[in-house]
Amino acid sequence: MAEPAKKVEEKKIIDEGLEMGTEKLTQDRIENVINRVLKGESGARLKAYVDTCIHCGLCSEACHYYLSQDNDPRWSPVGKVKQTLWEMIKKKGKVSPDFIKRAAEIASTECNLCKRCAMYCPFGIDIAYMMLVVRRINHLLGVTPLYIQDTAHSHAATFNQMWVKDDEWIDTLQWQEEEAQGEIPTLRIPLEKEGADIMYSVIGPEPKFQAQLIYQAAVIMDVAGVNWTMPATPGWDNSDMAMFTGDNEIMGRLKRAHFETAARLRVKKIVMGECGHAFRSVYDVGNRWLGWRMPPIPVVHAIEFYYNLLKEGRIKIAKKFEEAVTLNDPCNVSRGGGLHDKARYVVNAICESLVEMHPNREYNYCCCAGGGVINCGPPYKMKRVEGNRIKAEQLFAAKARGAKVLIAPCHNCHSGLEDINHHYGLGMEIKFIGDILYEAMEKPA
Amino acid sequence: MLSAENWDWETPEKLIAFADWNENFAWIEEPHVSCDGEKIAAIVNIAEGEFSVCINGETWENAFEKIWYPRFAPDGRLTALVSEMGEWTVAVDGIAWENKFGYVWNTLFSEDGNHIAVAVQQDMAYCMAVNDTPWQQSYSNMTNPLLSSDGKRTAATVQVEDFGEGDIQKFQEGVFTAALDGKPWNTKFVNVWKMAISPDGEKLAAEVRVSLYDYTIAVNGRPWDKTFGCVWEPIFHPKSGSVVAPVRTEGAWTLAEDGNLIWDRRFVQLWHQMYSPDGNKLAAIVASKFGKWTIAVDGKPWSVTFKDLITDAAFSPDGRRIAAVAKDDQKWKVVVDGAVWENTFDMAWKPVFSPDSKNVAAKVEKNGKYTIVVNDRLWGHECETIWDPIFNSEGDKVLLRSIEDGKYYRRVITVNDL
Ligand code: SF4
Ligand code: SF4
């Protein structure tokens, strides 16, 4: 390991968003908001969790933070609840502004809402849900880390995560279409094609920084002969940092725009790119806040989409990727969406050799970027990277067994693992499934 | 709109070849047809980097480097967004507007088609342009462009103050407002979203966020004196000019008029409220319980509910009936006055009432083929493409526009023949 995993002195992190919000707090407001959320919004589910927990600590071993921080109980799942929600409940909302600031830091930057701990709790208590309740309280108190708050602002103003303006989005798609026509002259990215089978949706960073992913998706769609479209209006971005800041109203607004765009285009399905949190938002949290038990237009994650294309022979593999790969199971699509076996089918179809990391599938460790943690920005980068030494160890072990390339079919995993890769000197190359599929597939000559 | 009365309602069938256009071009894009059904058009690729539009087999005289978003105006003119030498504009029947811009998008039409508006970006400044005339003011960003149904007014959300990325304080102080015909309101908001223009064109109402947590409706820049946990887009009463919007209060949705709650019932969700044409009835799409969607009329929900979705609701011209599209377990359905049609579909489009309100028709898809359904009776043709049906003014005939075996057909059938 390039860098010893010794515990570094914890530095005090100054976050303008938290400072600014805390300054404006009054005791009354804190009490009022906490009690409103506890009574009015979280109700029975929260009460059941609080009443059931026997403080046994069995959940601790599940958490990558706890394991990476030498089993320090303050990083244990139940420890995080103890430091935040329990105090709020016990004191009936009479907690100090500084307590709120610390609670925001714990809930937003020391828990990825990965739900691994829920599998280790004998009662299935969902600590992630409780951390979300804390974030909701923090949102209503205006105490949210600056970077992710700014992202929530972007969502609110532009309906995407990256302040992409309406024209920039369309322009990017047309530019990628033109680029891809260099490879397949008749390729199209059909905009606003009403009645297409599929609407393809992506997350804000794709048009902003990773337009090649749209290019690759277009080639895959074209070669597979998919009847697809992309919208030329807001509603194209499936991502959702508002879900992670506790701004449920903006979350709902985003999901409404997404589903109504798909309904307007009269597509039968939404296929989304390789993103985990967006899947959680469209498939579970956002739709339900709006009153939809299931997504009103079915949502298919890229993993499942590739799986179907390969299984049905709509995409054929010209030459499998030769270097040995390992696969990171993103929490939201594996533990949350059960796509881990389909991911393996796809990886085995496009790669010569898959070296499993352990634990894996629904038991995989979180990348430590998810749940909006990476979106809290540079101030928390070291905490995040050091909070996942266990992932580095997991990867070193896979590397020792021959893995050279790390596949991460999720944007957050991708970025978070890149930081771990650098910090711990892993020297692995990180790819999306789409990167490899695009390389390996048969394309028209 | 071309007055439907003047259309050809006598010729039973007209035919225009379509598939063989292929021979002349590298590719042809999705076809579009005019309301009266006399014209079919598509973007065609002539050569690398050279596009035109082909209508009824004839291409526009002008070719462009890029073309997208071809749409027929209700008056039958064909518009498209076109680019030459890196500049964009609107072309109407092949003639480009004189003004050229950095980018144009989101073409909007007035009801009669006389007015054509687009969103415009020029040198990273944003505004709208109507009939080749851009607003006098432009803004660092603009969203939610809107054209009034008479085409006389335009509106949009505009950003009136600059702020750096990460400047959350400035954002929360409010940097957005609404602009009517380019002129901004005096009040700034944290967010301004969808809006509506009053029938007389004098008022603009918008859903706004006044802090990160407080939502309300602002009319001509003045927010209602009450705020709510959330709101959705407002509409105007067609006669009185009062404003009605869904509001969320104590975790449930209801309707408010000029700030006051008007429906007793509370819903898990409520949106797409609409007045009957005479303004006497008010209906909305609601979730009466979690995962149970229906329509509420004057506050009372239909007894039938749907699990997945209800959308595209419309009042009949006489205001007595309502039709909508619903979805349950991947089956799309048409529902009229709370009764579900027996036929189910792989997809259904917005139902259309006849002018006498007696008949309802919709475009539908089944097994990859398209047809129309009138009063729950399917037309026997399985088409490659079909467009929304249109009734004549007597309501006894339907205009059908479809593509079958690569040929475009314009047909007139009587409702009784179905
Ligand atoms: S990071 Fe994951 S395992 Fe740790 S407390 Fe949060 S949800 Fe539980
Ligand atoms: S959450 Fe479950 S595992 Fe963790 S301390 Fe409570 S009861 Fe034990």
C-alpha cells in the first residue's frame, strides 16, 4: 500500500454553508423545525426504529467508515444516530446551533446512506433513513454543506445538476451527434421524437464534462437499432442532489419534470446511464414523494439495458476486453436494485476475465462517495478517502489476484474510487461498462 | 388555426408517396403533417453537412447546414430551426428569419398560428423572439419560455443578477424574476418556475419560491400573502381572471384561489388543474391515496383510480365531460367521465372531443402498429404512423392522417362508419 493507513490528526473543516446557516439559527427555530419533522413528517417509521434499536452495535461491522477508522464507535452507524437524532428526540428539539452544525456534518459527510448497515441489524433498522431525517431537519434550518447546497440550487434553477443552460444541453447533443457521425455517418441522436420506445436520460456532468459518454451511448443505441430519443427540454437530467440535502420539494419537482417529459414523449421506458443515486431517486425516493408507488414510466438502468441488448443479441462482441477487470457493485443498483448478477453477465460478456473483489454483490462496501458525500466538495475529500481505507484494501486484494481495471457502473463510485485510487496509490484504471462495451462491440465497418 | 370548416371534408382519400423519398436522400427524419392533413414533411439529408426539408416530395429551395425541430404551425406554415455559418434562426416555409442568433429553440405557436416565438441565445445573453423580433432586453439566463394563446405576449423566467457558482447566499437572496414581453418584474425570487398569462394579456402569474422553504404564487410580481410548503403552476380563470394553483399544506395538496384554499379535500398529489371552457367547473389530476390516481372535479374525485399514471386530461367544449389517458400495469387506457374504455393499448395519446362534445377519439398504439379509437371502437387499419384525429365542426366526420406501406394517406371517414 503506497500510503500507510495510519489515522491522521482530524482537522477542523470549515464549511461556509454550515457556518452561514448556523449563524442564523435561533433556539425557537431549531425546536420548531425538529418537532415539526419528527411529528409531522417522519412519524411511525422513525418511532419504530427508535423504539426497536437495542444499541447492540451489530451494525458497526457493516460500515466502511467504522472499519476504516479502526473501529472507533463514533463512526459506527448507531453512533451516528446517537450523536444526532437521538439527542434531538431526547431533548425534544432543545439542542444548540453548534449541535445542529455538527449533526449536519455527520449526516451529510460521514454517512453515505448506503444501507449496508441495515443488512447487519437484526431488526433491519435503516440508519440511512434516520440520517436522511437529520438532513431534512438541516435543510429546513438552512444548515447544509455549501457545495451540495449549490448543486441543489442548480437543480432548482436549471433542473440539472451542473447549471447547464437549456441551449447548452441541446447544443451538446447535436455536437455529439456530429462527432459520432464521423464514425457512423447515418447515426442520429433523435431529439424530441414523440412515440420512440425509449427516452435516454443522463446526469448533469455528462453534457458538462463527459460528453463522450453520450457519444458512446448513441453508438450503442444506433448499432442495436433502438428506437430512442432524448428530450430537448429540462427533464433530461435524472440526477438528484436535492434528495440528499433533504430538499424533498425540489426532489419532487425534478422527478415530476423527468417523468412528465417521458410521458410527453410517449416513450415506453426511460433508460438511464450508469448512475446509482439517480436510480434511487427515480426508482424509489423521488417517485414516492410524488405519490407514485412505482415509476409511472418504467426506468431501466444502463446495466439492465446492456444486459438485455447482449442477451437478445442486438449487440455482438467483436473482441473481448483483454485486461483482467474487477467490478465495484454500486450500492443503489446492487443492494438497492438487485442488478449485481446482470452486471456480472454483462462484464463476462465483454471482458476476458473478471476478478471478484470481496465482499461483493449486495454486500459490497460503498465507494464512500455516494449519498451526496462527494458532492459536499473538497473540504471533505480527505475525510471521505480516509473513511474508506477498507475499500482500498479490498481493491489491493483484487489487484493482487490480477485485476488491472476497475469497472464502476456509477458516476459517484467512479469519482470516489478515482480519489481512492490516487490516494492509496492503487494504480488501477477505472472505467464505466459503457466504455468497454463501446470498445468491444461489433460496429459497422 | 386553419379553419377546419374550410378544409376538404369531402374527398374520402388522398395519397402522397413518402417511403420513396428515400431514394433521393442519404436519410429522411421523422415525418410531420399539417393540421389539415394536406402536407407531409420531413428533414432530409442531401449531402454531408447539407440539409433541407421535403414537403409532399418537393424540397425547400434553401438548404441549411443543420436543421432540427420541424413543426407545422396551426395555420399550416412549416417552421424549422436552421443553422448556417454557425448561426441559428427560424425558417418559415423555407425562408429564414432575417435575425440570426447564437442558438434558437423551443418553438411556440399562438392558437391561430400567426405568431411564432422561440427562445434565443446570442453571445450568452438570453431572450425570446416573436415573429423575427427579439425582446429588447436580454438576460444571463432564461427558462420556461411561454407564448400567450393569442400570441400577443411572451413570458419567461429570467436571471436578473449575476452570481458565481457556489455563491449560495446571493442565490438565496433571490436573483430570478419573470419577464413579460422582455420586461422584468421588480420583485426578485429564489426561484420562478412555470407561469400563465391571463386571457386579457394583462396579468402574468408564476409559481415562485421566496425562501428555500416557502413557496407561493406571484401575480405581476406580487406574491400572494400566504406561503405554502410547495406549489405547482397556476392557471387563470377564463373569465374572472382569478388565479388558481395547487398548494401543499400540512403535507397534503389542495387548490388555492388567489391565496385562499378552495377545495375541502386534501390529496397525496394534485396537479394539472383546468377550468371548463365556460369557467364553471374546475378539475385536476389527483392522487386520492398513495399510488391511486384519478381526476377530481370541483374537489370530488372519480371513484375509478389508476396505479401508474393519469395524464392529458381535457374538458369537452361544452364543459360537461372530461377525457384523459390513464395507465395501469403497462396498459394504457382511455377514461371518459370516470368510465374506462374496454380496449387497452400499448400507448394512448391525448383524447380529442368532437365540437359537439358527443364523440371522443384518440390515437393509440397496439403491437407496434398505430390506429385511432373513436368512442372505444377501433379503426380497422394498422398503420406505421398515425397522427391525432381531428373532427369536423359538425362532429360527424374524422380526419385521419396516417402512413401505411410507406404511403401517406389523408382520409375522411364518418364517425358512423367506424
Ligand atoms: S455509511 Fe452506510 S453503513 Fe455506514 S452508517 Fe451510513 S448507511 Fe450505514
Ligand atoms: S441499529 Fe440494529 S444493529 Fe445497530 S445498534 Fe441498533 S439494533 Fe443493533
